[in-house]
Amino acid sequence: QNELAATPGADAEAAKKFDVRFALSTHHPNERHRLYAQVATADGRLSDAVKLFRIAARYADKYSQLRLALIYWQGTGAAQDRVEAYIWADLAAERGYPLFLAVREQMWRELTPEQQAAALQRGPALHAQFGDAIAKQRFKWKLVRSASRAQSKRIAGIQVLPGKALQRRWVPSREEMEAWSLAYSP
């Protein structure tokens, strides 16, 4: 319930900081599509948000996988399907994040025995597409390909040079510099 209550605020905050977050997500397809999905949610375009969270989930984005679980659990933006919701929650919990594990376990307890059996039957197909084993590889390939294209290009007033610090036309905040360092670190 707390996660459901927090998501509209998170989506509105993402929409307010769209320009900065858009620039920071240049080489990260998971973050870029998650941002698009959050903006779509904030704008009330829930079916678009589902599609965009699903694209982000293809690149091992655990937050987007959890959001899909909550969407299917509640039936907001997609038809309610608690089996599908549990499978997405199971994917989101794959790395052992405590909140995500708690959501998954709560969902499992609320499923009927028939729904639990269906989740065990349908789960492997979704894991084969969106689980870390494949999604991390997909992300890594996309990140390497995108970052190699960024060499010596200017992106929103920032020049990325191989082996050099980012060069900007303005003085960035400490938070922005940390974000850029993370985004472009090898």
C-alpha cells in the first residue's frame, strides 16, 4: 500500500525534473524508458506507461518490473491479472531488494492456490525474456554500443571525451556531477 501511495509523487517529481533526468539517461535505455513511463503516468496516459515500463523492464530495470507488478495487481492501465502481477514482482525481487521481496511475498500470500499454480506455470516464460540472465546482457550490449557513439559528441551542452572529465558550459551542482560520473564511469 505504501508503494502504491508513493508512486504518483515519484512520477510527478520525475516529470518536473524531466530535462535533467532525460540528459542523464542518454545511454541508459532502462532509465530513459522508465522516465517516459513516469511522465506518461503523471499525464494520465496509463496504457502508454505500461508499454514504456515494459521496455525499461527489458533492460533489467527492477523498479519498472515492480511498477508492472503493481499495475497488474491493481488493474490500473492494464487489465487486472494477479498471476501476471506476481510474476513481475518475482522478477523485481530477483536481486533481493528488501522492499521488492516484501511486495512479492505479500502478493504470493494473497493468491489463491490455483493462481499460485498458474504463476509457477507461466513464470518461466516471462523470466526467460525479462530475468537478469538475459536482460543484463541486453542492457550491457546497449550501454556499450550507446556509450561508444557518445565519444567526442556534445550532449545537451556536455562534451564527453574518452578518458577525460565531462566538460560543461555551466557550473553543475554536486548532485549533477555525481550523477554524471556514475552515468559515464567505465
